[in-house]
Amino acid sequence: MSHRNARLTVHGRRLLVERVHSGRPVAHVAAEMGISRATAHKWLRRWRAEGEAGLHDRASRPHTTPHRTSATTEGLVCRLRQRRKLDPARIGPILGLPTSTVHRILTRHGLNRLAFLDRPTGQPIRRYERSRPGELIHVDVKKLGRIPDGGGWRLHSRAERPNRHRTTGFDYIHSAVDDHTRLAYSEVHRDEKGTTCAAFLQRAAAFFARHGITRIERVLTDNAFAYRRSSAFLQALADLQATGKRTRAYRPQTNGKVERFNRTLLDEWAYLRPYTSNDERTAALSDFLHHYNHHRCHTALGGHPPISRVNNASGQYS
């Protein structure tokens, strides 16, 4: 990429070639464009040798790096990181390398942060993002204890309302998140049966359609019985002309976008403040969803809310 004070951009280099190709002297064209004759000849040589591709900038990285750490040593660094979860300050003395060198090696291989690794296996987590809205919808259910009238133990302390006396049961928060835009939709239900999941999927599809995502291609779920065996849920997929896809067993990272949304749901809605009743908490869900979709900054979207991507892609399927 050209720096801000460069005399020639890619467009300027094309102009240089066109003017010289028309029969004008190289020296005259170079003077007009404020560059040296040597620079003009350099771009002409690249154009004659490579064509249009020769007019683009090249990487400044050298072709060879004689003093780079050997591949064998880099492999040892990566294995210590993945198997023993050691940081650069501990790996360096083991292998006789400076800490800064170890850090550069880990960064080069995408291992510089433990958050990038699957803790049990040490394997790098493969992060993905679908290229268009509706290509993949993540669906999941979060189980949440109901709040008794007057407030639960978070409001009155555990001594007054211990968990062993709970008789209020559970709510099931059904959520759907679009992989590309992160647009989210949630509902609170009393169960996670197949018919409930099927009806939720249909309403979620209607919600996405109202925001311009008129076609859902695939739906990713975990291996819950309702998603695998329920005829109502399978029929809902067929009605949407969508393909069902399930995660691998014990691999919640595959469905990570909705799993992360569930965590945000707990932090910024369910446990945001003490509620005096279950109805009060349920009523606050719609405000949270509006804030999440329209106003909350999302790091994976460059600090923009999900609606920004939806607006950019509206009409894509029309």
C-alpha cells in the first residue's frame, strides 16, 4: 500500500505507462509527474515483465531470512506451549532462547494467547465466519432458574432463600444468532420440547426476515434430543428449506457464537440487577435484545452493532 506522500499510486503508474506507451519520452513524463527517470523506468520494466500485476506494491519482506530460528526449534516452542501451557518467560530458559524470540514464534503460529487454544487439547481454536447473512444460524437453549415473587437469593441472600428450598422451576431461554451479522433473537419458554423448539425456529426466521435476512440456509444446533429426533423441529427445517447441522459431541466451540451470546445474555440481562419477580426479568429481555442488536459494540464487527452488517446486506436475497 502506498504511503500518504507517495507521488505514484497504482492509478498514477497506469497513467505513466499510458503516456510513455503513446510515444512520449520517459524523461518528459517523469518530469510532469514529479518523479525521477529511474523510478519511471522501474515501473515500466515491471509493467513489461508482469503486466497489470507489476504495477501493484510488493511486500517488503526479504526473500530469505538466514538468521531466523530453525523450524525444529519453533516446533519445540509450539509443543511446550500447547502441551504444558507455558508462557514465553518459562519456555525461553528451557530452550536457551530470549523471551522476545519465543513471543515472536508464538505470535507467528497464532499461539501467543492461551485464549486462542482449546485448554484440554492445546489445539488452536479455528474461528470462522460465514460470508453472508442467513448462511448459518446458531440455535441453542440456556437453562435458567426462575425467580420467586419478591425476589430470590440474589436479592435476599442465600441464608433467607437457600437453593434447597427452590420450588419455582426453570426457564429455558431459546436463542438464535446469525453467524455473519451476529443479529440475535431470544424467547423465554417453560420447556425445550421439540414442538417448542420448532415454533421458536419459525418465529426466529420471521424475525430475521423482517430485518432483510429472508433466507436461512443452515441451522446449527447441539445434540439435544429435540433437535435430533423431534418430527416437529425437522418439519420446521423443511418448511424453511434449511439444512440442519449438529455440533460434535463435547465441542461447544463449534457453536461458539451462540454460546458467547448466552454468556452476554447472563451478564447483561439475567444477572444485570436483582429482579423482584420472574415476570420482571422476562419483560426486560426485549430491551436487552434491542440494545444488543442496535447499540452494543461488538468486537468481532470492528466495534459496530450487529444491525450495521444487516443494513449493509439488506436486499441481498431479493
